[in-house]
Amino acid sequence: MRRLDPEETRAAVAAGALLIDTRTDVQRRTQGSLPGAIVIDRTVLEWRLDPLSPHRIPEATGHDRVVIVLCRQGYSSSLAAASLRAIGLTNATDLAGGVEAWLAAGLPTTTDPEDVRY
């Protein structure tokens, strides 16, 4: 799996990729929210993103959809992306270094209301 750096992630989201934030409420309050991110708890990630699941989010339109998972440091997101690939999401990947890399790159956060899906 090819992991994306912060600038690649930003460009992919601008091109229509789904950005999925699996961080906890506390981590998001501390580090901030990323523009365009959908918050999905890690425990339900596969159900929400599998296009064949009756519990999918509306944006989960196909197994070829580009999905970028992010976490705080990029460890759990890489495992989550691998899990998504295992259920057939061939273009699932993650943000290498997580939100910490995003912030270190000087990219923006937002104070807009979060798009939380449970």
C-alpha cells in the first residue's frame, strides 16, 4: 500500500477522495479537525465504508472509491487501511504520520462542525 504524505492527502481530497478521521473526541479537540474529514469510529469503520454493507455511509459508493484514513500518528490508520483493502476497497490508504504530520506541514485545521458518523 502506498501511503500519502500531507500534501498528497490534501490534493486527493480536493480531487474527491474520502478522508476518514478515526481519532478519539479528545484527540480531535486537542489537535483540531481536518477540513472535509468524516469522523468514523474505528470499531465500525468497515461496516460504514463497505459498499455492500446495509450500514454503509452514502459516500461509500464503490470498492474503487479512494479512501484515506487518518489517526493521530499514522499507526492505527495504516492497519485500518489494510483492513479496508482486505474487504475489497482497493484504493484505501492512509495519511503517513497522521495528523501530527499534517500539522507539521503547516496545513489547515478547521473549527467547522465535525461530520461525525456512528
